[in-house]
Amino acid sequence: MVLKPSRTISGALAAISAGGGPQLDIPALAEQAEVSVARLSQLDQGYLDAIDLPELDRLCQILGRSPNDLLGYEADW
């Protein structure tokens, strides 16, 4: 089982920006969520194998999204 971004963080940022939400880029989001830019970029690109629940919670709170909006399931078989 592999978790893959169903909508990338960048995609979520674009949707928020289009809807008049906060204007955040990856570095600004990383700073607010207390996550490294590299880690957030890996998540955005689908290369991160795991994410800590507190990190995911902070990202969801900042973006106003649910974990399901940011992560999706993709079977590896």
C-alpha cells in the first residue's frame, strides 16, 4: 500500500488561491507548518513514503483541507 498525493499540495494551494484564500507558496507553507521545504516538496511530488500525523494535521489546518484532500490511496499491485 502506497499513499500518493491525490491532489498535490501545490494543487491545493492553487485551489485556495483561486478561491480567494491565503496566498502561500511552498516555502511559506513549510514555515507555517513547521515542516522542511524539502519534505514538503517530496510530499508535493509524491516521493514521500510517510508523513507524521502532527505534520499532516498542521498542513490540513493551514490549508483548510482534510487529509483526504491531500492524500489518496494508490494500490501498488
